[in-house]
Amino acid sequence: VTVPVSDLQWAPLPKLLIKGSASASSLSEPLDKQEIFTVLLPDIGMHTYILPETAWVAPTQRAALMDSVPFTHPTHVSAILELLRHQCAVNTLLSSCLTPRSTSPASVCDLHFEVRPKSTTSISVTFNEPHTDSLAVLLVNVSNPRQITCKLFGVGLPDPSLEEYMSTVVKSCMSIPVTMRTLYSRIEEIATAPLSTSHPSTTEAQNDHSSLLMDTDG
């Protein structure tokens, strides 16, 4: 698609999404070249999302607002619509971190996340694993509007099926804060679940497992 580059106002993608947000006037100023957003989640608490400015000023992350997309033949329409759907999916995921529910400096946030671009179609979210000092990363990749996948990187993530589960969650909600809330809760559930034994079919193993459950309840 040929666009008039000279007539467009280029800026990092988050800047344009902030500008287009209905709550943009309530945003606080960037702190130490970082955009900081506080998102309030019902019955859970608050998340803080930090977008380092240096990560979003790369040429591949520049974007522009467009009123129309020109085309010269009707057969181009399908490809243009696919492109717009793809960009809308990326914009929706990123915007979910940029719309604050509370911007009070006195607010105490429960969880903190750093959001960075890994490519033009993928976003990394770095966070602390529950009850540890280890960092983990959720990589959200938008291959196309209908295929959004997640990969987890970090020490101590014990469930190999977690990536598939998180891919389903992010596709259904299209929200990074909701996805991170679900991921954090799931990791806590897995980490605090009773340990299974090597031979669960034996009577001794069953007794040990029952004792562990009783001790946990106690």
C-alpha cells in the first residue's frame, strides 16, 4: 500500500494510542522517560504497566494516524482489510495497558509489569513470579488477527500446558491486564498445589498424598 509518507505525523505507537484515548487528558507526565499506567482490576487490585520510552522509539515502532487507505483496484480491498484487522488486534492489546483507571501517585499497586515490543507483531510483558525474586516473560505474538499465541520464558514455570491456556485467554479477552491477572493466579495455583508422588498407584504414595492434603488444610 502506497501512503504519502511526507504528509504523515510519525510517532511511537503507544504515543498515538494515548493521544486517541478518551482518558488521555487524565494521564500523568512520563517519569524518567517511561510511560507509567495504573490499571484497576475488579476485586483483584491494581497493576502498574511501564513502557520504557527507549524501547518504543525504534523506527519499526513508528506509526501514523490515517484517515483513509488508498487502493487502485477492488481486488486490493481484501488484503487491506486483513492488514487493518491485524493492526487493530495489536492496537487493542497494547491499548489495554494504556488506559488508566487510577493515576494517583499515592495508589499502592499489587503487581508491576514492563511492556516492550519484540517485533512489529509481538509484545513482551516482564513480571515477577509469585513469591520469588525471579523474573519471567510472557511473549504475546499476533501472527494474524485470528492467530494470537503466547510463550512463557522464566525459571520455575512448571506446567507445559500453560502457554496453550494463556493463548486461549488472550484471544478471548484481548486484554493484557486480564491475561496477566489470569496467568499470575494460575502460576500461584500450580506452585501451591500438593506435590504428586512418583508412584501414585501404590498404597504408600496414596497415604503420603492424603497426609500432605491434611497438613495443608490444617
